[in-house]
Amino acid sequence: MDAPPPEEDCRPFIRVAGYLEAMRLNAPRVLEADLDKGFLLLTDLGAVQYLEKLIDEPEAAAPLYRDALRALTSMQGRGTAFQSLLPPYDERLLRFELSLFHDWLCKKHLGIDFSDGDESQWQTLCDVLVNNALDQPQVFVHRDYHSRNLMITAENNPGILDFQDAVEGPLTYDLVSLLRDCYIRWPQERVAAWAHSFYGEMDASMQHQVDEHQFMRFFDLMGVQRHLKAAGIFARLNHRDGKPGYMADVPRTLSYIVALGPRFEELGFLVELINARCLPALGNPS
């Protein structure tokens, strides 16, 4: 890994890699490190992403997601020993991430101006989503647990990458990142079945804190926060970093939110914004 300072700091990667190794999860182990030059020598997890395999062989989804959900259950269960060592996924960070959609996708990319009324409704929505995150049991959160960061491995599948931004945060965050993936979409019935299966495998003490109905509400609204953040990041990658390719994933990402509209009255303003102003303007992803 080549992460030249001062642009990159390898120390969070090294720390979290150690936590994951202690949890007996399959993540790169750090063999040697030169922090002054930003070089790490890591064990190899191969070259086949979950995403590639799922696109080429959709029938492989069942065993691959079974492995990914098992690993996530282990991360949350064994991660209790380490989660207090991570930065908190606090209100400041949650609101900053929501601002990415407002500032980078709506304003910068699409040229959408919010009226005073829009701003008021946007802030009310943000309050709902932030409270939904903070009200959940807090666990070890990978923060980018999806098909591009999971590798196919012969043993202890999956290999887990891109974990350096791990935080102590909401119970359902990694689950919705995995199941409502910005890069590949599955039928809602299948997603719900996987989510209910994950709930069934949670520790009994966690199930005592959150019943299954509340868990699914947490899951759905957590996905809204996640997808707004991702759509904003994709726009930022386009304009700030000269990486336009991610813009093609924005309509899929926003479509997850639209699909929730009939079940969540509090999403009315956002669904209307996406349907009437965002998706029509995204006809040209560049």
C-alpha cells in the first residue's frame, strides 16, 4: 500500500487491521510499515471483488451474502472489545455527511437552489435521520461494508478492505451498506429476508434492546442517510477529484430512497425533491 504523507495517514489502517485480526476476520495483515514514507507491506486477499463475481454469476449471491453477513455478525459481536477505541459516529459527523447531498449533488452538480421553505424541510428531515442513527445501539462500524470492499477468498470468506474509517456507530449502518449497495441492487423481498436473517443471528441481549419491527425501521432510515451521503460523495468525486465515473451510480443510489416513500411520511419532501428535481436533471450522468 502506497499512502504518501501528508495526504494519507496509515496509522488508522494499521490500528483497525489489528482489531480485525484479533476478531479473527479476514483482513490484510500489516507485515512491515514505513510511516515516514507511507508504505505498508500487506498480506494479499486476491483480485476478485464481490461485485465482479455477483455481476458475472448472480446465482452466487446466496453463499456470498451468507458469508458477508456472518462476518458482519462477528465484527459487531467481537468488536465490542474495540469499539470504544474508535472515533464516534456522532451528530457532527452525521450532519456533515448529509450536507454532502445538499451541497455537492443538489447545489454544485444540479444547480438546485433551496428556498427558505425547502431549507426548513431539509433540516427537519436531517433531524429525523440523525436521531434515527443516534437512537440505535452503538457497535463497531466498518463504514464502507459493500461489494467493492469485499474480496472472494478460498478460506474465511470474505476478505475485508477499506476499513480505516471505522467508527463506533449505529447497529444497522454496515448492514444497509451491504444489502442496499450503491453498486448492485437486489429485489426488496430478498433484501428484507437477508436483513431479518441478520436480526435472527444477533446476540439475544441486542434483540432484547431492539425488537424486529424497530430494527427494520432503523435499517430503512439508516439507508436514507447512507444513500444521501453516497450520492453527495459521488458528486464531490466528480467535481473536486475529476472522477466522473461514480455519477452513473447516483440514480440507483437515490432510487432506494424513492422506494421507501410510500411507507415513511417523513420522507415526503425528500422523495418529491428526488423525483421532481434530482432524477430528471441526472439524465446526463457527467
